[in-house]
Amino acid sequence: MVRFVRCNALLSLALDASGKGCRYVAKGDSDDDVLKDMSSHLESVHGVDPSGQKETILASTKTHGS
């Protein structure tokens, strides 16, 4: 099973590096993997400090697969 979270579920109307609506999806085998991936994305692309976002990211994380 793959855990994932979409950036636009966290930052409504956020723009990506090209100026379009951000459609980034952080994926991983565990919540920690997803948290690390999305934290890196939020900081590098959106300039958002992810330190206070842990609970929001985990609450928005979903599972895909069987």
C-alpha cells in the first residue's frame, strides 16, 4: 500500500514553480516517508516552514492500494 497526500489539500490555491495550481503528490510506504517528502516540497517550492504542519499533513494523508 502507498500512503500519499496532495499539496492542494494542504495549501488551497497554492501555485507551483511554473505559476500553475500545485498538483504535487507526496508518496511513501509510511507516514514518515510522506511527511518527509511533503515537508521538503512545502519548504522548497512554497517557502512554507513545515515544522508546524506535521499534524495537518498526517490528517490529510490517505492510503491507496491493497
